[in-house]
Amino acid sequence: MIPSNSKRRRGMVATLVCLVLVTLLGLTALAVDGGLMQDSKRRVQAAADAAALAAATKLYQNYNAITTSNPDPGGGAVSAAQTSAATNGFANTGKVIAVNDDGSPSNGTGSVVTVNIPPKSGPFTGMLDYAEVIITYFQPRYFSTVYGTQKIPITARAVARGKSGGSGDGVIVLDPTAQYSLDAGGNGGVTVTGGARMIVDSNNAAAARTQGGGSLTASAFDVTGGTVGTFNGPVYTGVPPIPDPLAYLPQPTQPLNGTMTKKNIPGGGTHYFLTPGTYNNLPNFTNGDVVTFQQASAGNGGIYYINGGFVSNGANLIMDSTTSGGMMIYNNPTNSSNSQGISIAGNSTGTVILSALSNGPYAGILFWQNRTAGQTMSVTGNGVFSLTGTFYLANAQLSVTGNGNATIGSQYISRFLYLGGGGNTLINYTDKGTARVRIITLVE
């Protein structure tokens, strides 16, 4: 005869088995559904990153058209992000049908892709050249249906920046080791406007120097090494150097020959009229001469490709008002002689007014010297003197001096920089009036 408590033990075993099965199902759900959730999280994040970069690429392409009222003209960036997300398996086909107490989605079908240009959250909120992508994917349950049937929302967010515009830096001195790679003297002052910085890459203990009665003024000075003298603005030393921001740009292809016509000016001097194109052995322009440059709309991209240097000592340099689009002088020295460089000096009674290209890959650049050339570019302001755009000499010194008040460029990028003279010189930085830097990057 079986003891009466045996039935009780058999009932307890069945109960224990049920409890163990629930626990086992829970562990299985944790292992299987949890693993699937981790995999889905990785896929959703990767898709959000790719979608944000796709939007940023469109922002980069359309940057010059961005306005404060419409950062995404035509909706191209939003469309690119949605297409990228769909290509990676997360089309904007679902919708949230319930919300948890904390505001997060608790159920839905498929996935939801939200694109905000500019971002609506995070440190880049409201910034026009940034795109925010938020993807919510509703993960079906498998073993975890023992705990509920609602799908599990998995959300990923990414922010990317796309810009083709100014770097925000008024001066960039590229040499990595030189003493006084930025050197300022004389009795005048040089001021960088537009809230732009001066950057000095040299790690030398005396990488940047001011001396004499002159002054340098900028929103900030970022110097890898150290400084000597007085600087008007906060000085930060030990700052990591930045690479040449225009290294990505291919040097311009030599265009067809330009044409130069000339006629005598009554009372002395010669009026030269130039069209964009290639030039060999230009004359040295002097006091009393007038040089008129046609702009980009006249052809050859507005590029004056000069083999052998450009020298103007007191001549009037102006742009033809019947054409438009600005201009760029590209200097391609044919030998190592210093005479193969660029030298421009104003005249107290003269006029020098030139502006950089306004469109195309070289927009914002007024002077560019072959990256391998070491000839110094010398600019002396005097009289009515206004040069607008970037001066780019990756392997050479730029020397800027002046008397009176002059706007001499919008940005300097050179290996070495000397600033002097007795006047007040402005480096008039503007974001869209300087060389374009290419930025397409994830930031969040």
C-alpha cells in the first residue's frame, strides 16, 4: 500500500516542473530574444548612422543654398536619409500605436524613421548644417511572449554634419616646427574680423611672436607650441595642430590661353585688359598702369593660370564690371627664382580691388600658389586697397604689410606668415567668402 504522502510528492514534482519550465522559458527568452535585440540594436544604429551621413552629403552639396528658413531646399536631405534607411531594412512604414508613461513608444508595426533638419535635440539643436535621424524598430517577441505580446521598440539616433563653407579660421600657419612661423612686427595692427581665429601649427616654444608697436587681434589664438609678445584675444597653447584644410582640392588644370590687350593711357602708363586663361611671361605692372581682369562669366572658370609669377608695383588692379563671378590667380613658378612669386604693392593714389571666385570648387580663393613652390607672396596695402578671398600658399611664406586702412584678404593659409607695416589691416573673414572646406562627418 502506497503511503498517502506519495501523492502529495507527485503533485509537488509536477508543480516544481512547471515552475522550472517557466524559469527555463524566461532564460531562453533572455538568451534568444535578448540576443536578437542586441543584434537589432546594432543594425538600427548602423542604419541611423548611414542615414544621417546620407542627409549630410546632401547638405554638403546644397550648403550654399541653405537659408535660415529652409535648411534643406527641395527636401533632398530628408529624402536621402529615408532612402538610406529603407535600403538598410528600415523603411518608414510603421507607426507608433501606444506610448509608455515615459513617452517612449511601446508598440507599433515595422519601423519609424524621423529626420530632423536641423536637429531638434542634443548639442546641435537648431544648427543648419546638421541632420538628426531617429529610427525606431519594433522587434517581434519570440520566447518572451510568455511575458506579453507587445513588440519591443528599439531606437537609435545619429547626427551628422554636412558643409561646404568656410572653416571658421581667419589665419592658419602650417609649418609644424619653425620658430616664429607667425611673426608680427611694425607699428600697425592686424585684426581678424568675423569671429575667426588664428591657428599656428608649429610646436616650437616660440611658434608665434609679436614685436615692436604692432598688434594682432582675433577671437582666439590656437597655438601648438608657445608664444612671445602680446596678443589681443585669448591665447591657447598646446593645441593639437590641424591639417591643411584645402589639401583635398586638386590643383587647377591649366586652361586655354588667355588674351591680353593693351592701349596707352594719355599722360603715361598702359591699360591692360585680361581675359581668364593661361599666361606666360606677364609684364611687371607699374605705377600709372591699369590692369582690368574679366571675371568668371567670361570663361575658363575665372582662373588666371600664371606660369612665372605676378608682379604689380603701384598699378591699379580692378575687375571688369561687365562680367561677374569673381576671379582666382593661380601662380605656377617655372623655376626657383624669387621673381617667380606674387608681389602686389598699392599706390597712395591708386586702386586695388579684387574678389575671389563665388562659385565652383575653388570658390572663395583669390590667390593660390602651386603647393610645391616656396616663393614668398608679398602684399603691401596702400591707397584704395581691398582684396577679398583666401590666400593659399601651402609651402611658402605670406608677407602682408600696409599703410593706412586696408582690407587685405579674408583668410590666410600659408606655411609661414609675416605681418607688419604701419597701417591698420583687416583680414575680413566671412564663412561664404573664403575657401570651402569639405565636412561630412558623424558628430553624435
